Amino acid sequence: MFENKNQRDADFYEQCKQIILNDMGYTTLKQAINQAITMSAKSYYITDGRISRIIHSKSVPLSKVKRLLFYHLKRLYIEYNKIENGITVSEVSRIISSSQCAPRYYITQASAKRIYYNELKRRKLRLLR
């Protein structure tokens, strides 16, 4: 799990950095973070077990971001089931976790800001060693 989280954090930081560099400094960090959240992510950054639990779940999450992920994964499961009738939740979960890019980062603005600054701090500490 932490490997996925660490990779997500690093990828998100790089996405923000790239937005700022591409705009030659005219984009504020807040704008870059908000834009990066909605951009395609390299992965869902969650395990296939977690994906299975989300697909099996009957209760809709209260958090808007978690609700977006919930409905998106449910839709993917339905689509895969139409393509290959009888495919199991476990099989779909493995496919999603190993090969799918996510349409966005499923994190809140507050989490995104925290991720950015923590990753920046981690990289600065690594340079000092």
C-alpha cells in the first residue's frame, strides 16, 4: 500500500512541477495543484484487493472524491463484464490495478497540497544527504 502511495505522491509532485514549468512560472502553485488533480494519473495507486472491496461495496462514500472513484470503478467493472461475460471482480481488479491509467488523481485539494509539500520536503532532505 505505501509503495502505491509513495509512487502516487511522486507522480503528483512531478505533474504539478511540469505544469508550472510549461507555463513558465505564470501558474500559481494553487492553480497547478488544482489542474494536476484533474489530469490523467499513471495508475489508480490502489491494490487490486482495495479495488475489489470498492466494487463489492453497496454503500456510497460520503466524500465527493471517494464517490467519484467508487462510481468510476463500478462503471469499469460493468464495461469489462459486457466485454467478457462472467468475468470476476478479482479479475477486473487485477486488470485495473496492473494496467489502467486513472482519468484523474482521486485526492482532495487539501490532500494534494499536503502531498506536494511533503514530497518537496522529502526531495530536499534527500539532496542534503
